[in-house]
Amino acid sequence: MFILWITLLIYIYSVGMTDIHFWGECKKTLERDLPVEEYSTWIAPLTLEQNNGSNPLSYSVLAPNKFISDWVEDNYGPTIKERLSAITSNRDLNLNF
């Protein structure tokens, strides 16, 4: 039973409890289009979180540190927003880094 519990905790941590279902789809498209090293370094560690209480809905791309967040925003921000907008059919998607 203890091993099952630990396995579940590891899974939840690796998936990210704040991950939004369509974020996985966005990351898959980026993984397909980017070199492995680039995806692994910059995109894989990112998560997406809904900003509670925001109207209209807004989301934040979360990174392990400010350097990664700034780099991703500068280099992939428009691409990420474009892909999320296409996946969600929401052209007015509010996205923060």
C-alpha cells in the first residue's frame, strides 16, 4: 500500500497538479516541432496555471526560475499563445509569463 501511495505522489508531482488539460496538447505540438535539446531545456519544465478570479480567464506559464521564464517569453511567447489560442478556439486568450 505504501508503495502505491508513493507511486501516486510521484505521478502527481511529475504531471503537475496545476497542469491544464490543453497545455499537454500545446506541449506535444512544440515537442514535435523543436529539436529534442531545445524542447527538453526550455519547454518540458513549464507548467500552465489558471489565474483564479480573473475575468476573462487568464493563464500563467510557470517556469522553474525567472531566467527560463524570460527566455521562453522572449523566444516562444507568441508561438505558445498562438498554439493555445488555436487549441482552445479562444483568440482573446490572456497569457502571462
